Amino acid sequence: MLKLTTAYHPGDENQSNSAGNSNMKLTTRIQYILPQHALSRLFGKLLQSQHKSVKNTLIKMFIAYFNVNMDEVADPHLDDYACFNDFFTRTLKKDARPIANNPNAIASPVDGTIAQMGIAQKERLIQAKNHHFSLTDLLGGDKVMAEDFLNGPYTTIYLGPRDYHRVHMPVNGTLKKMIFVPGKLFSVNRSTVDDVSNLFARNERVICLFETDAGPMALIMVGAIFVGSMAVAWQGVITPERYNEQTVWTYEDRAITLKRGDELGYFVTGSTVICLFAQNALAWEDTLQQHTLVKMGQEIGQRKH
């Protein structure tokens, strides 16, 4: 495994949106001045508390407030979770998420809400109404990687707090490269996404490049404020404390192959996944549209080849 470290920091000064924008919501303006990483670390420590009464109280409040479906949880006994984070990244019963069995199916990698689903216009992706961002920026400045996805299908799926927060493979594939890109930690809720330009290319993220049955695929896990960490199955936890600069891993000497539905990683505590495919690689299900709820394993498209 070859590990390379470089720096890539898209400048906030080049963004059209800023904290001084008079049309920006107050909740978004506040995020510009908050110490995003420090608050996330502090919040993370609370959620890692192993004090029984603290963590059980947090879990019970969370279940009640977000109406978590405990019938599908593999282990419903709160005492079995060492801390709140262990509950948040809970596993589900074996049959809770059937994986699409059509051999050409593209499965949803997560539970969540479709924020966008469409075809890139050259290298331009839609973030929200009046907001676009580029493939190259999203992929940490890797222009060669971006070329694979020009005019290709993409989807952005938002994971809400109550959702299952493990990420799975949409299609059979072999890992080629992983990139950690440091950045901001803006919220990825709908309100902030509508307000902050280039948000997904500004927040820290983990980019996983696969060669799949549908051709090249990039799956991007986007961090956000109060997200304690992001982890992948082959590398463990990827955090800004460990990697302060853009970091690249390649895997020519190590075959990491995952099947459709295999676990790829997880979020603590929630965010967004973006999937990119090559031009003409697949067709999205025409019954799906913006704001549609999807479940991990559900068929969301079909590969063409």
C-alpha cells in the first residue's frame, strides 16, 4: 500500500456565498464563526461517555425524540452498548434490509433522503437550487479522477439522525484509491445546503474510488458539524486528528473487493453520501426523485452494461 500526503485546500475567499451575505439564514451565519472542529470534538467526547446513566439517558432520549424503530435493531438492550456512539452506529437484524437481487441493480448505499439524483453537466453537479459545485473540487482537486465521471450519473443521499448510519456497497467492486480531504464542518441539513455554496466540496470528506461491475464509481462520505468520525471497513476510523492534510492511499498491492450490500463504513453521527458513476453506466429508477426516502439495499438504478 502506497500512502501519499499532499495539500489541497479550496479557498473560501473564492466562494460566492459568505457569512456577510444578507440573504443568508442566521443559523447558517452562525456556522461560519463557530469553532466547528472543536465543538465536534467536545460533542464527540460526550457521546463517547461510558457512564451507564449518562449514555443510557442519551440513548433513551434519542430513541424517543427521533422515533427510532427498535424492532429492526440487532441488539435492543441498551446496557449492551458501551456508549451512545455504539448505539448510533448500531447494526440491524439480518433480514431488516434486503439487498436488491436483480443482477444489474444499483443498490442504495444507505438509509436516507435523496437530495439530488441526476446526470452531471460536464463536471458540474447540482447541490441545491441556484447552487452547483464541480467534480474536481469534490474529488479533492484530482482532475484525472474527475474525468472518469464527466457527464455521469450521480446521487446525493442525506442521512437523518434516526437513520441507520452504516454505508454499504451499491454494486460489486474493487477498491483502487481512497482520499481523505480535510475541510469545514458545515451542517448538511437541507437549510444549510440551500444556503452555503460549494458545501460538499468544502466540508471534510472521505473519497473511495472503486472499479465495479458498472465501471468506475466514487463513493464520497461527507463530514458535517458534530460528526464524531467517519470510518471505513479496511482502514478503521478516519479523523482530522489523525490526518490534518489531504492524504491518499492506493491499493495495488492489496485486493479489497466488496460485494453489493457489503458494509463499506459508517458515520458517527450522520451526514451525506454522494455516489458518482461514469457516463452512460446506469439509469436511475424513474420512480425516484428529490426528497424520496430510500433504504439501504433498495434498488435505485440499473447498470447498462
